[in-house]
Amino acid sequence: MPLLLVTLLFLASVVLLVVRRGREELLVCAMFGSLVIYWLGILMFIAKRGGTGGVLEALLFVCAPLKNALRGASLTLEAQGFIVAVGRYLFPPLLLTLAVRNSMNPGMGPVRGRVLALWPLPLLTLIIYEPAVFYALAGGRPEVQWFLVNFSRIWVLCYVAAAVALLLYEAFSITMRICRQQYIPQCAMLVSMAVLYALYCPQDPAQIYLFYRSDYMWYLGLWYLQPRLSPLLYSLVFAASAVSGAVGLWTMFRYAQLRISENMDEVSLRRRFDAASMGASVFAHSIKNQLLANRVVFKRLDAALAQPQPDMAKVQGYVDALKETNENLLIRVGELYQSVKSSTITLVPVTLGELAADAVDRMHRKHPDAAVEITVDEGCRVLADRSHLAAALSNLLSNGWEATLAAGRTDPVQLISHTERLNIVLEVRDAGCGISRAETKRIFEPFYSSKNSNYNWGMGLYYVRSIVRSHLGSVRVESERGKGTRFFVILPRFEHGKRKEKRP
């Protein structure tokens, strides 16, 4: 059963690697691959050793054909032992590397840059356990055998314990629910695999190399196959294996779903935006509608001015209407231009206070009477293109104010900053009617809008998402019907003394 579970996990990780092709996906795939190798080696040794049957055989091998196939494999004890060694000594550094890479706590910064330092000890142990080297070092020397077995066991358990501690600390240090939702599946997947591995990692390759030495056999033993174990302990061991494997399988599919969904969303958005005919059609249609509306206003204005005594209040109303539509045209064309043409940005240290002030100033140009409540750590800094990022935040604030007014409320739109490990999260919260779940899946599409298409062409949120991604960040949204919407702009926090520029 454990072999079946880890094989399914490995296959799922291969699919994820094919879709995403990232370094993290490669590490996850290698980690599950090491587990598959480890379990193949262990089960092959158990099958050749014999002495299992009934329920225990069904739990270990699932079916008799698999056991017979492993028993009939024409491999020497040395080859079987080295297979176990490869799986046993590659899993811990891969697990710890993933835990370190995904840690967003500031204190882990120096370690993240030196993850290669985790690998010399496992690779050295693997070299020592190469059959020829192992026999040369430990053959006929019980004290050397004892040292190698215990030394390797200690560092293996230390690596696994350190990875689990780091993963759990990371999970409990996350304060924002939206960030926790992204991390928990991955954390649960890695912790469950660590538990599954820890249950069987006492299986040392030396036992296989020295199979015919009874004294050494009694010293090591396959602890989970010892006849002195009670049925209750057997049940607990295999229950723990089943639970760990099931949790790992479920969280792996959840983790893969999140990663693949992000990738597919990006591909989908690019394809939609690259559909030039659709974009040109929407653009031309919107321009045409607004120009036709202006023509009607012009006719009414001409008629009013043709009167012997023009009604100046009415004339002023027509002028104001033309001014409003003209400003709207300029704003929408600007959004479209920025989305299509802004291919270069320069990232420099910018304080949140500066960003907030710029964003609110831009918003008030469009909505002079808008109420905004700012709660940000003004001295905190991020690497940003000040103009583009302020424009993106202004877009979110304006959308929030319009949604609040549409709901018949005048609650202020809130701009709030949160420090979440190595990230800065800028939250824009409104008291509007909320967005349905179906709409939240489409709001970032170019040219999609739930508002009046004559005045809102659906480029604003696409522009926001594009700008935030160019800042190495991401945008998340949470909404509840009748209560409002919250947008989260997640950005890397700037570390003082470092300056980076990005020109995508």
C-alpha cells in the first residue's frame, strides 16, 4: 500500500512538472521519486526475505503478483541495498531543501541562499554506502558498522525533524487566511511524507549488505516485521502509514491543482488578450457608442443655442455631459494604452506611504468626493515602479468606491497594509454588493466588465494584475455577496541595502 500511494504521488508530481516546469516542481518530483526508489528497495528485500503472509502481505504488497515480481527480480544483495541507500539518503535533503525554499521568515534569508550546503553530508553518506566502499570500510569491523549505521540514522532524523519543525513553524506564523490557504496544502503534503518516511527510515542498507550475518541481523532487524510487536502496534503503524499516505495524496492533488490553475489562468489570459480581433472589436464598439452618445448631446446643444434666448442652465448641463464623456474616453484609452504598451518598468525602493499618497491622489482626480481610509506602515518599503503600482492601486480604490456607491452606501474604501513574513500585503476593502464566485474567475480577463460597457471596457483589473505580476507579486480576491470585496496585492518586501531593477 505505501508503494502504491507514493507511486501515485510521484506520477502526480510528474504531471505537475510537465505543466509548470519550475525548480520547485522539479524538487517535489525528485522527492517523491526518492520515496518510490526507497520503497521498491525495501519491498524487494522483504519479498526475497520471506516470512510475510496474510494481512501483512496484503498491506505491504497489495497483491501477490507484485510480491512475486519483486521476489523474482534478478538483483544481488548489493544492488538491492544500494537502491535502498539512494532512496533513504536523497529524501531528507530534498525535503529540507523544499522546506527552506518555501520559508518566508526573514531569519531564513541566509540559509535560503546556501541550500547547497545541505547536500555534502547526504552525498558523502551515499558514497560510503556504495557496496564496494562500504565493504572496504566496515567489512569485518563491527565498531565501524555500528558507527556508520548510527551516524547515518542521526543525521537522517535530524534533517527530517528540522524540515517538519520549519514547515510547522511557517504554517503557524502565517496570520492572513488568504496566505495560509496557499501554503497549507504544500505544508501538509510535505509533513505527511516526512511522517511516512520516518516510520520506515530505520531500515538501513547495511542490513541488506550483511544479510547472512545473523549477529548484525539481530542488531538491526526490520523493526516493523518483528514477531514481538503486538497486533495493536502493527495496527497503529499501518494506520499511520495509511493516514500519512492519504493526506499526502489529497494535499498533493490540491497543491497541483493550485499550481496548474495559476499556470492555466496565465495562459488563458494571454490567449484572450492576444485575440486581436476581439480586442479591436470591443475597443471600436465602445468608442463608437460613446461618440454616438456625444453626437446626441451635440445636437441638443445646437438646438438649445439656436433658440432666441438659450437656456444657459441646460447648455451648461450639455457641456458638463460632454466634458464627462471626454474624460471617460481619455481614462479608458489610457488604461488600454498602458495595458498594451507598458512593457518596461523600473523597480526602485518606494515606501508604502508614498504609494498610498499617489494612489489616493489619482483616485481623487476621478472621484473627488470619495472617502478613503488608509492604514499602512508608511515607512515600510517595497521595490516598485511608483507610477505603475500607484495607478494599479488607484484602479482598485476607484472600483471599490464605485461598488460602494452602487450598493447605496458611503462607507470609506480602506487601504490596509499587512506584513506577512517576507511579503507585504496591500488590502483594498470596500462595502459594495460583492462579486459572485463565477465573476471572480473572470474579472481579470481583458475586456470583461460587469458594468456598463460604454464606460467600463474591462481593462482595469487586467492592467492591475499585469503590473503586480511584473513586480514579482500576485493578486488575490475574496468577496461575499452583500458585504463587500477585498483585493490583496501581495509583493516581496524590500530588504534594506539592496537595489534591484527589472525590465521584463
